[in-house]
Amino acid sequence: MNEYLKVFQALTQFSDRLLADEHQSLEIKQSATQLSVDVEPCIQEIKESALRLKGFLQVCFKDLSQAEDVWNSKPRIARASTVEVWEQIGRLSGCDVRIRSLGKQAQYDALVKVRKSWSDKSTKLKNQWFLWDKNNQVFQKDALGFYEKEHLHKELRNEVDYQADRVVLIMDNELHLIFKELECIDIETIEFCIECFDLKSQSRFRERLQSIGGEIVSKFTEPLKYLPDASSVKTFKETLKAPVEALVHKSKMGISLVDFEESCKVIGSIMDSLILAIFEERMKLAIQTVEKAIKFYNNFLEKQARYQQETPQKRAAEKDWIEYQRQQLREIQQYIEALISP
């Protein structure tokens, strides 16, 4: 490229000399002028190409710096305590077993508590509005009139609101047990291992760690804020109120006992489905988190085993290769600087 630039520059110089010569004809001078005009874009193209190449070259230098950073990380990884890493893998394996067991029990307990709570509330409303005692005999109404309907609607909405808050409390308590188990993941040990890696890998691992940690905290401490199907569910309370509003608008004149009981079943079914979906998603997140931590340690041990087997001769050869490539790039860099310099 430098040779071509010199040729084009020589053409321009020759044309300039010809134009300065008084003895040359007008026609040849016109040709020299046109040639100088047409040669200039060629010179510009070479210099602009050199500038683009300079940018690409910087990427190559970064690649070599990354390779050198990885080369420097190998002794750190090789010297890390293998015993401590294996201890962490053992703890995580036990944690995985406990989380799976706790998850099943916590899901069962949550369903039982929520079902009992709603059964008590719905039975209370049924007895209050559809049963009455006359002369020590219990009678059952098949339907409520318009006036009673409005009062039942108000009470049912209030009870559903209370039940939604109750579900949040129950879910918080049950998921907290699993959340506590996740604390067996020793962040300090993971951080120590991460610091052994090259800077690029450190950044990647820390980004993943922060992302996973943030997701765990948010989804386990606010279980109903991040619903499994957020696209179709606005809020938990709005979802539970939907059957209530459907019940009220089913008939303008009143509410039948059959429709009331069906509405209560739908509300209970919504709570069951949501609890199951939340536990399934949270359990999947917890198990995957533990599995990712184990995988990280296993990969660390695999690299450590390979690095410990590397001979000083192999390390020296790798270092020589990095330095040789860097020297080659520096020569190209000097060549490019010569092209783009004024």
C-alpha cells in the first residue's frame, strides 16, 4: 500500500513540475491538471483505508492483551485451594437436595393454609347471607334479592382483598424457607475464584452473579409482584376480583346460592393455580441457581487441572507467541502511521 501511495504522489509531483514548465504546451498542461485531480481521490482512498485499518489493528492489540491477561491468570487458578472448592460443591449438592424437599413441603403447606383460609371465609359468608335460624331450625335461601345482593357484593370484595393479603403473607413465609437455604451459596468463595480469572471473565462472571442474585431477592421476597404470566395478569387482587364482578353482573335482580358457591370455587381455583405456578417458577430458579454454582466450580476445577499440568516450557512458548504477534502488529502499526502522517 505504501508503494502505491508513493507512485500516486510521484505522479502528482511530476504533473506539478510539468505545469511549472513554461515550454510545455497548453494541451499537455491540461492533461497534467486533470491527472492531478483524478490521482487525488486515489491518495485519499489509500489514507482512509489506512485509518480504517488502524482501527482494526487496535482490536487486534486488545485481543493480544486479553490473551496475555488469560496467560497471567493461569498461575492464580492453578494455586487456588482445590479442597475448598470441593467442599463448596459438597455443600451445594446437599443444598440442592434440601431445596427440592423443602419446596414440595412448602408448596403443600401453602396450598393447605390458603385453601383453609378461603374455605373459612366463603363458608362464613354463605352462612351469613344464605342461611337463617328460625325457631332453632336452619333454613337455606336459594337466592338473594337486589338489596341483599349489594351488601354481599361489598363484603365479598372486602373478603377477597383480605384473602389476597393473606396469600401474600403465607407465600412469603413458605418461600422464605427456600430463600434461607440459598444462603448456603458462599459468595465469598465464588468471588475468590472469580478474582483468579482474567479481567474480561471476571466482569462476565460478576455480571451474571449480580443478575441472578437480584432475581432471587426480588422473586423470593416479593412473590406476587413478579407473576409467572404477567402478560395476562395485571395484579393478583384484580385477578381474584374478576369472578366477584362476574357474579354481581350475572343477574341484575339478585345472586343465587349456586352462582355464589361457583364463584367461590373459581376464586379458590385461581389461588391454587397461582400458588402452583409461583412455586414451580421459584423452585426452578432456586435449583438452577445451585446448579449454576456447581457448574461454575466444576469448570474452575477443570481449568485448574489443565493449568497445573502445563510445563514451564509450554508457558514460555505461549508467552513468546504473544510477544511475537505483538511485535508483528507494531510493525504494521508503524507502516500505517507512515501512510497517514502528513
